[in-house]
Amino acid sequence: MFKLNLEKMLKHSASDLLHIWHPPKTTDAKARTTTISNVDTDDIAEALEAYKKGASLYFGSSQEFRSLYCKQL
């Protein structure tokens, strides 16, 4: 897990794309929405910058791994 160093984890990820999940934007505290925006990228710098600004990141296993092993679970 690269001592939880996010940059190293992103660089060595088997994921084809890095998924950036931005929290809902609202200026009205009473207006609540649960819709997040999702951006797919292969740019590590973009993902790191988004994370620093409060976004969540998802970078899973490769499609080949999921196709082979996850079906058997």
C-alpha cells in the first residue's frame, strides 16, 4: 500500500481510469442534494489536486482482474 502515499498508490494502480467524485455543490444550507459529480481521468496530478480540494477518489482493480476473479466470488 506504499505506506498510504496517495501519489504512489495512484501511479501504481491497475485501474484503467481514476474516478474523481466531487461532493454536491450548494450555496443554500437548507437545500440538500445527494447528487455527486463523477469525473474519469488518467491524470494523476488532476486526481491529487481534486483530492486536496475535498473530492473522493476511486481507483479499483483492472477490468481483467475483475472479470477473472470477481465472477467467481
